[in-house]
Amino acid sequence: MARIARIEATGGPEAIAFHDVDLPPPAEGEVQVRNSVVGLNYIDTYHRRGIYPVTLPSPLGVEGVGVVEAVGDGVSGLALGQRVGYFGPELGAYATHRNMAATSLFALPDDVADDVAAAALLKGCTVEFLVERCAKVEAGWPVLVHAAAGGVGLILVQWLKAIGAIVIGTVSTEAKAEQARAAGADHIIFYREEDTAARVREITGGKGVRVVFDGIGQATWEASLDSTGPRGLIVSYGNADAPVNNVNLGVLAYKGSLFTTRPTLFAYYADPAERAAGVARLWEMMRSGKVSISIGQRYALEDVAEAHRDLEAGKTVGSTVLLV
């Protein structure tokens, strides 16, 4: 028997309901995982709200950590009792147990605890591909990180500082500013009180930044455009506010021959060799001490609706995990 969360219709956090189900043995190519910790991510709210379409009724959650409890036919490289982690693309992490494709799992190293892995995998691998393979940031570049004290934001700031970038971070409160500064942010902008683009131009001597990392979406699109220097790149990687729509490509020319991209994690982690290399790079950055994972909140799995409310209200700092 497994306890799983799903939605029957898209909507607010109240749409999430838990159900007891009989879980069959894993099919060929699958393993059964008993979750210990589940990661909470903004993409979960996109599925719940219907921003990213799902087939209803739908399970929720993409990231988790647990132990292999059963192995289906045709699976190699995974054993009973082995600790594993995952970050999709299949939905269904909000569960006590689940069956999933063995190819979606990563063996966890002994020196990474379950809660840290659940807080790090999706966000850390997101940062890895954003910085190193998408934007290809170089030392000395000024960059802007929106929501610098969020789960992805804090890892972004640390990673960017580790490679020598000059990091400007936006935050909403002094408490979050302290978190971003501790992660290595060189400059802080309080976006509710200051004109973000004007401050960026002031900090950069009018030049603007080389790269903007924008996980907010529609609410920050104009500020991102106005903060980016000639031939710079806007990496719009999330929709915490709302998706960016109805963009006239001519504005990119007008603002300085800008580039923009809307990347997804799974496009950069589709190839098995890229997946293995990306995760190995994350563990390397964590072991070096250049990147540490901040878990700001822990909730019981059954309190996931409350966790969604707090996440969307901007009440969370760093990563959030759900304890099974």
C-alpha cells in the first residue's frame, strides 16, 4: 500500500489530495522506491496550476530520494536497499512509495544525506546547466540573479561566485538579503523598493549585465530587458509569477541585439552521458565547499498544500523538503 498525492483538477493548493493505493510490482525496466525525503520545487506549482499541462487526474512532484525496495526485469546497476535520487521527468514524487523507470534514477554517494540530496538534485542540476552549458558564464562577467535567496537562487549565487562572476541579486527583504550576501552576492537590489534596471545600470557603470537569470517570468521580463547590456543573454528559466507571453522579437534588437532562451532541465539532461556528467559536477561543487545547500523549511509530506502556499507567497528561503 502506498500513500500518494494527486489532483483531479488544476487549481490552488487545496486541489492536492492524498489517496491510499495498492502499488503493483515494478514492471520491466522499473524499480520500486520507498521515498524518505521529497523535494519541493516551483515546477510542482506549474503542474498543479496547469501552467504546464498534465493529464488529469495527475500525480505531483518530480524530485525525491529513497531506497530501492523491488527491481523489475531487465534492470541492471541498481540493487535492493540502494539509496537513489531522481528529478523526473515522470511525476509522482509526492508519495510514500512509487514505481518508476530505472533510467530516471541516480545512485547517491554515501557522503550526501537524504535531505540534502532531495534539496539539491533538481535545483543544483538546474544551476549546473544554466551556468555552465546554457549561459557559459565566464570569470569577470556581471550577472543578475532574480530571487537570489530562493532555492535555485542561492545555489546560482554560490556557483557564479565560484567561477568568478560579479553577482547582482534581487530580493524582497533584508533577511533574504543576508542570505544572498552570505552566498556571495556582490550587490543586492530590493526589487520592491528600487528600480531594478536603474540600479543594475548604476552598479555596472551604465553597461548592463552580460547575463540575467530570471526564474520569475512575466513580472520581471521588462526589468530583465532593461538590465541586459548589448549582445547580452536573458535566461528565462521559470514562471514563478507567470509565463512570459506576447514578446515582440524586435524588442531584442531595440534593447541592444539581445539574446534570450527559455531552457528546460530535461533538454539538457536527456542524454545519459550528460546526465551522469551533470550530477557528478554537482557533487564535485558540493564536496569542494564552493556550493552548500540551504534547507530553509521542512514539512511533513501530508502538509504539502501548506508548503505550496508558503512557496507561492514568498515565505520560503533556500530549499524546501517534504519528510515522508
